[in-house]
Amino acid sequence: MTEPDRHSHEPHGLSPSEVEELVHHHTELPQTRLSRALDRALALIGKAASWFWLLVVAVIIWAVVGRYAFGQGSVTLEEWQWHIAGAAWLLGLAYTLTTDDHVRVDVLHERLSLRTQGWIELFGILLLLLPFLGISLYEMVPYAWSSYLQGETSQAPAGLSHRWILKATVALSFALLILAALSRLLRVTALLFGFPKPIASDNAKGDAS
């Protein structure tokens, strides 16, 4: 493929660096005292959950060695793999929202002014994100509670017990996402209305020093 042909396949004639910027764009919103506290707490949870992936790798290696070196498969280890991986993924969702590191591919949005982006975020959070998360949490709490009351276990032979723990993790992930969405909402209202009062970001403080 020639050089002109290669560039003709790039969206809207953008260079690779411009495409990368659109995909990983961050809407720079001011921080507030409460949003910063929430973001820090959610970041700690997300970073702690990231260590679960090392456990996943360890369990996979253990299962592979047991199966191929000793001829002993384990349903328990297989279920541990997806239980731990599911928990790591679910508990990390709120972290991606607080850091705005979820993938955005919206060419129009990224070309708008910051205040227009703020208005889009405001209506998106209030009309779409929070209602969805609220309904999801409302459905998941009794789902996990019912599993606990029934003492639900895996249907597989030699599978794991306490299935309610994983279902409770799903409910917890939605609760954390609600906190992340509220933090984001506070930052948007600080931008648009000056309430709550914006504070200097950590990066700004570092630059000033």
C-alpha cells in the first residue's frame, strides 16, 4: 500500500497521533473538595483490585501445570479464574470513570468547546448514566441477597460455594460507579455553575511550586 493510500484509510484524514488523541481524549474538568476525596478513594480501590490480575495469572499457571504435568484438572481452579478476573474487572470500572480513561470515540464531542462538553456531560450523567446505574443497583442488591439466603453454590461438581460473593461484587461495582458518576457530576457543575467551589488540581499545584 502506498503512503497516500495508507492515509486515505485513516478516519477523516487524521494522522495516527490525532486519532490517538481522539480515542484517549480527556475532558479537563475542575476538581472540588468532595470530588477529589471520592476520586482518591475510588482510585485506591481500583489500584488494589488491579493486583487481582496477578492472582488470576497465578491460578492459571497452577491449573495448567496441574493439568499437563500431573494430569489433574480442577473445576475449582477454573472457577477461581473467572471469579477473580470478574471481581478485578468490576471493581476497576469506577476507577476508569474517575480518571476519564474509558475509551471515547466521538469526533464531534472532542471538537466542541469545554463548556459545551460540560453541558453534554451534565445531561448524559443526569439522564442516562445515573438512572441506568440506579436501576442496575436496585436489581442487583436483592439478586445477591437472595443468593446469600439460599446458600447458592456452583452447579458444577467440586465447584465453589458462596456464589453470593461474586453477585455482591457486581452490586458493589454499580455502587462505586454511582459514586464515580456523582464525583464527575460535581466537577461538571463546578465548571458550568461554579458550585461546588472549584479548587486547584494537584497538577496545577505541582506546576505552581
